[in-house]
Amino acid sequence: MTKAMSQSSTDGKYKEKREMRLSPSSIITTTALLGILGGVMLLAQGQDKYSLISPDGVAFSDFRGYEDWSMVSSARTDEVLKVIVANPTMIKAFNSESAGDGHSFPEGSRIVKLQWKPKKSTEAPFVVDVPDVFKQAFVMEKDSRRFPKTGGWGYAVFNYDSVSGTFTPDPTAHADCGDTCHKTVKAKDYIFHPYQVR
């Protein structure tokens, strides 16, 4: 009787093991579904912003690494707080005083205006506005061959949606005024902000 119970118990274990096995087609299907799910999750976290191109042909990938570029200046309107950063080529030109005020920035110069909606700080012991929701990246790049009609500068705006965590190119040509506004500072090679003393 003990032998029969032992055999029955062993048969049950084998049966459980057989039921837990997946067929090769089940494994392939499960793997494919996990891959698709992973792709959807990555898209939900935000597309690759560097794959975006503006209607005027300015690629966000030209500004790769802008998050760590040196600050040029800052500004504030009633609606947005702005921090202006530039790539090493442009920073070097600013520091050598070879650009702006009648001098041109070298080809490959890139500058980005990062814009946030402001809010009042609830932590500071004084009244101060701090960045709240990130709104957009306004970008300019110097490439006289590609942008001969706009003083050698290409302009674009990449809007940010904080809910989805994604950027989209602004559909309007020369978004956020671009060349139209910057013509007023043509004598400074179309750049409003000087490199601020620090």
C-alpha cells in the first residue's frame, strides 16, 4: 500500500511537470508579446527626441547633448523662464570675443533656449519664481550652406508635452518667431543674448 501511494504521488508530480511545460510555439509567442510590450513601454516613456526633424529641416539630433551645454544667459517673460545654452563651438567664440557685435559665429555654432512655465517657490523664505513645467526647446544652428536665406541660421522649436513625456516639432515655419524676430539683432549675427559675466 505504501508503494502504491508512493507511485501515485510520483505520477502526480510528473503530471504537474508535464502541464507546466510550454510548447516551442508558446515560447515564441510569449517572447514576441513581451518584445512588443517592451516597445510600447519605451514609446510611452517618450520617443527618441533625437529622431525628430522640424518642417524647415532642422534635426533635433544636431543638438544632441544640449542638456549639458554651458549656459550663455537667462531671461524671463510673464509666461516663461528661459535658460540659454550653447555648444562648445559657440561658447569658444563667445569667450574669444570673435562673435557678436559685428562679428560672425563660426559654422557649427548651436544655441538652445530652454523654456519652463514658472511657479512661485513654496520652499524659499522669499518670493521667487522657479521652473515648473518644461514647455519647449527653441534651437538655432549656424549652417550657411543649408540656411542661406536666414543669415546662415536654421531655427526650430520642439514642444514638450509633460503628460506623455514627448517632444514634437512645432509645425509652423520658423517657429517662435525665428528669423523674423532675430533680424532685429542682425548686427550681432542674429543672437539676442550676450555671454553673461559670471
